[in-house]
Amino acid sequence: MKLLKIILSAIILTQIISCDSNTSSFGTPNNKQDSSKTEIQLRIAFLGDAEPKPLAEFPHMDSAVKLINLLHLSQNITFVIGVGDIAHKGTEIQYKAATPILQDLTIPFYPIMGNEEHGSSVERYLNYAQKWNSSITETNYILNFDSIAFVFASPDFSRDFTDSGALWIVEQIETLAPKPVALIVHAAQKGVYTEAPDKGVSNTVFIEQVITQPNLAMVISGDLHMDMHRVTHSKKIDHVHYVHIPGLERTKIPDETNHTAMIRIMNIYTNGDVVIDTYTVNDTIPQTEHRYTFSLYSKTITTN
């Protein structure tokens, strides 16, 4: 009987793996997909807000890290981005509890600060950020690739920017032009997410000069802890795509009655297509209803 079960399991596994030559064993695209999308150039995973309370415990972030490491075995994830708010109020106890989990990532981790980190000091944040990735020496920095650049911009205070902080972003995007830019911020400007229209960046320079840059392709943010099932989490306003990264340990919007810990993974193809998938932290198959796709080089957009 035991031998029969082993044989049946092997047959089922073989059928699953061979059922679709364009799908990996984790139910996600291989690096070589159909010719319309060509090959994947970059694959980036995103970790949302953690900042658990009342206890300094990170069970969902731990599951997310384990999932990313597992997916990396078949998907070859390039790096991981954190959109801020790892440690609630920037406390030492939360930083210490989060650090061994983030150190378990098998691929590079690039974080920014959030409003919670500003509850303590920039110095404390950088001290721990360097434990997660020794190359992080500043709160703002750039990752530049052939077809796209990522501008990492931590808030100057709370979740907002000073004029000089916003002008730094403008300068980077202008210098990178005409290359498409993905801007990583803790919060998008107020009004982007109608579920919490009064929460976000209010700096005038950011709104009038950063967002209007013609080569700004997307703004990726967290902060709101939105329930992906009950909000509009990805959208295009004018020429910019806005992508929300959900909170890992807590959901706040539209309320706290339902929390599903999720990560998002962005696939950037050599022809400029962008496909963003969403995974619950205990499942290697993405949730198709939350897929968001667009092109870096056109105004077309598709949502499932």
C-alpha cells in the first residue's frame, strides 16, 4: 500500500509539472515565456509594512521571507524591496526581532524608511538596514539597470518630504531621463488611494514636479495597510502607475476585520512589459484576480 501511494504521488507530480510548458512548477511564468513578452529581465519581490503591535513578533514577515526564498529557486528573483515601516515606532526591540528574519533572505534586500522608523532616528534605522544589506549607507539611493531605474526615496519626516527632499527626487529622475523610473516611496501623494484620500504626501514640490516627470513610470508605496480584496490597489493616473504593497502583519483599510498577509512580485520583460503578481505568504501560486500589467513604453493597461 505504501509503495502504491508513492507511485501515485509521482504520477500526479509529473502531470502537474508537464501540464503547461510555459508555467513553472510554482504556477508562475518561467524566464522564457511566450514571444509576445520575450524574456524576463528583472524579477523583484516586495515586502510591505510590518510594524506589528502590541508584540514584537513577525510571523507573516517570516513566512514571506521563506516564500521568497522558495520562489527564488525556480524564478530567479533579482532582489527584494521593502517599502518602510518594519519596526513599530522604530523601537529597538522590533528592529532586533525583525533582523534575523530579514537576514534569512537569500537575495539582496533594499529597504527605505517609513513613518514608523521616524519614531526613532535615522541613525538607528541605518544601523539595522546595514545588518540587512551592508551596501545601504544612505536613506535615499538608486538602482540603475539597462531598461529601468529604481529611485529609493525615504520620507524626510513622518511619511512626507521637505522641498529639498522632493527636489532630490526630481534631480534623479531628470538625470535618468528618458529611461523609465520606478519611484519607491513609503506613501504616495494624498488623493491617489480614495480609500484613504487624506493620508499621504502633501509636499507641493513632490506633487507638482516629481509626479509630472515624463519618464516617471510608476510609484510603489505601502503605508496604508490596505486589504487587497476590498480596495483598488493598482491604478493609472495620468501617465503614472500606482502600485500598493499590502501590510504584512496588519490590515487597516477599509477596516481591521480581515487580514491576509501578501507579497507582490514584479516581472519586467525585455520588451518593456510589466506583470505584477500577488501571493499570499503561504501559497506558491499567485492570485490571478490581483494581477496588474502594463508597458513601460505605452499607455496600455490591463487588470484581471
